[in-house]
Amino acid sequence: MLVHVVMMKFADASDAAKARLRLEELSRLVPEIRSMDCQLDELRTDVSWDLLMRTTHLSSDDLRAYQTHSAHKEFGAWVWPLLTNRAVVDYTG
């Protein structure tokens, strides 16, 4: 199983809740997503990120299929202008 973790920082932290809802909708549209967990930061410290998303995929091919899916591209076009930073970690788990 391939695990894909993304952390996002938003210019306006309130956009993280909107992104979470859109990501949860995305998880129902893309069959290559085996599971998804989205969490919002609660403490808002100086080192906090606003949103953490974790997805699982059967393979790196499934992750690429998710990343090139039209629904994911639509989400990306919406979210990129709202972000100030993003970090990604992919690992086999």
C-alpha cells in the first residue's frame, strides 16, 4: 500500500475547512483512492500547517491515476492560489 501525505498552509486559514470538504468529495469520485483522512489543525501554533491529508493507494500507478484524474486537477486549480506552502511525503506502509 502506498501512503500519500500532504500538508497545506493557506493564506487564509479558514480556507482549510473548505478544502477539507472538497477533498472528502474528491475521495468519492476517484476510484484509485483506497482511503482518505483529512484533518484540520486545532492549535494554530507558529509551526502548524492548516490541513493534513492522507490517502492510500494500491500502487504508485494508482497514485498517478489519482493525480491526473480530472476531479483532482479541478481541485488543484481551485486550491493552488489559496496556498502559501505545501509539503508531501509518499511512503510504502
